[in-house]
Amino acid sequence: MRRVVASHVTNRKSFKWSLKKITEEADNLVRYINNRCVKNRGNGNGFSIIDLRLVVRQYSGNVARKMMFGVRHFGDGSEDGSGPGFEEIEHVESLFTVLTHLYAFALSDYVPWLRFLDLEGHEKIVSGAMRNISKYNDPFVDERLVQWRDAKIKEPQDFLDMFIMAKDTNGNPALSDEEIKAQVTELMLATVDNPSNAAEWAMA
């Protein structure tokens, strides 16, 4: 799996054509914050407060979706079109819920026979978050697989296309449909956290 990702997906060529998408989202981030400042200043309170962590997490989610699926939003975005809609907020919150519980303390890590009790409730929380992530990711993967099999797409446009195009030494698909879905989720989880932290520090 590491070889497939390194050689077919996260290579120099793919990052070169994805740079435009990343830059576009960085411009959207700055524009969104500026518009919020202008709007809040017009309320007459003399200052504006913006939840920067929330904003940059959505920015990271937008970048991840652009690079993976070639889209910025799962739905229509916010009503004024300037920010995330319910779908994007739920998707990003679910990703961070999984990441938050990934290294959280659980007694069953030290006493394995207690796992079935789920004393901290982590398994229930993470399972719900993973269902939300799959609810948004999987339809994109299924639709794209059909498009490739029907020859409606012939050139890769994003990381998902790269996963589908990956071949083994015999020229057969390197990944099954389920492996593609798993790897899409894996990359989403891997790419949404650190960039948002870096962007938050830089903006602050």
C-alpha cells in the first residue's frame, strides 16, 4: 500500500498539478477571513472575533476534498456561498473526532478483556464518526469507478483517479474497490490535521 501511494499518488507530478487547487483554497481562506472581518466591523462593535481553528480546519478539509475528489463542497456550501455547508462541517468534524480518539486513553488498551464493555464509549463515538465519513466519501468513489469502467474518464484529475489507475506488475488494478475506499479515508485522516495546525499558527 505504501508503494502504491508513493509511486502512483503522492509523486512530484501529482503535486505539480494539484498546486493550483491548493493555492486556490489558500486564496479562499484569506478572502473568507477578510469578508468576516469586514462584516463584523460593520456591526458597530469596533472589533471582530473569528474562530480561527474552525476556519482553518474547514480550509484543510477543502484542500483534502479538492485533491482527492476534485470538488470543494459535498453540498452547496453555505447559504451566502462564502463558507462550508452542513455536509462539509459534519465531514470535517467527523475526521477530527476520529483523530481525537485515536490516541485517547482507553483502559482496554492495557486490559484487553475489558474492550467489549467500551467503558469510555470511544468505540461507539468513532464508529459513528466513521459512518459519517463513509457516507460522504463512498458515493464519490463508487461514481468515479463507474465512470472509469464506462470510459467516461480517460485522464486522471485527482488522487482518486490515481488510486483507480494504479496497476500491479501484471497490469491488473493494484487496489480493490474496498481498498480504494479505505485508502481515501486514510489519506483524509492523514492530511487534514497537520496542515490545519500549521495554517492556524501562521494566521495567528
